[in-house]
Amino acid sequence: MTCFYQALLVLIWFRKGEDIALLGAGFGISRATAYRYVAEGVAVLAAQAPGLHDALRRIADDGWSYVILDGKLFDCDRLAETTRSVKGDTIDAWYSGKHRDFGANIQAVMRPDGLPVWTSDAMPGHLHDLSCAQHLGVTAALNWAAAELALPALADAGYEGAGHGIKTPVKQPADGHRLHISNRAYNRLLRGLRWQGERGFAILIGRWKTLRHTTASPRRIGDIVAAALHLTHFEYKYLPDSR
């Protein structure tokens, strides 16, 4: 097919989440060719997504005062891959006990208005958000941005201990006592600033239905999400040359 129709096939797959074999049949190409076109399209789009430090610098240059960090499990088929838990037990590598589902953990950084500006590589679903963010260097980059760009990050309680540049809620005291009024005010302010950031993943999944469930290898989910991020930036006129 011509480049135009290859691009059209990839866009339909992202937008509607169609079965690739059926999508290929609709375009009059074989199943193998359809899979190859989709893989090539994902690779080209994902390569255009910004790096984390570049994304943070742009947010600071645009005048925003903070960013929002969040993580999400992207659903995939059940896998037989196993790993060792911290207790030494054999567990499913891509199974999240928190969500009770198989998937890949993706970290994302959002602008205060909710637009996602960066997404991470895929990490096994059994890992917690903080572990993924630390392993991928996200916490280090955000602490750098807070110190060098005056751009702190806001996150939920799952990122507690990520560093001074990443602001998380104050947890309830273990002894059952009520939080001090100043801590309650801090938590309320943090929630009021973070709520728009919750839209970040909703923007991606609401627009690109193929992100709702994938039958591809979960290690490819990071590239698929990054490709969807670039398409989102195109729609929102947020490409590097659109300022």
C-alpha cells in the first residue's frame, strides 16, 4: 500500500482498536503485512515522542509552576512469565495484585491542565508505581526539575519517599489520631491541584481505544502508549514546532 493508506490503517487501529487481521482484510492485505505495517507505524510515532528532560524543560519554559506524576496499569492478555517476589515466592511478572489483572505499568507526567507530556517504557505489572518510577529514573529527573527548573511534581501517596521535589499527601497517623489541621490543609490543597492531572490517562485511553487492551507483548505497550502520546500532541497542537 502507499504511505497514505499505511498511515490510515495505523490510525484506524489506534482510534478504534480493530483486530489487525480483520483490519488488514479490509485493506486487501495479508495478516502478516497488516501486523508489519502496524509495528512500523508504532515505531515511527513512538520515536517522535519527547524525552523526559526535554518535556520538563518545555513545561518550565511555557510558564507552568508544577507537573503531575501518575502511573497506570495498561491491560494485556495473561502471560506465563514469572519472577521472584520480595518474599522469595514465584509470582506472575505481569500480574498486579492491586488491580487483580495482567498488564504493564506505565508512568506519565502531566501538565497542570491534564495534558500528558511524557510516558515511560513498560514495566511488569507486579511492580508498584514508586519502584517503576525509581527504576526508570523518573524520580531522579523530577527531583532535578524541582531543584533546577523550580518545577516540583505532585503525586499520590504511592510515591511517598520519592524525594523532596515530589510532593505527596501526608498519611494518617498510625496511632489513629487525626491529622494536624496544617497537614489536612496541605492534603486538601494538593488534591485541589492534582485533580486535573487525573485526566492525563483518560485523554489517552478515551481517544485511542487500542490502549484499553492489547494482545501484543506487554513490553511493547510502552512504545504503543508513546505513539498514542505523539498523536495526542498532534491533535492538541503541542508538537515542538507548534509553539
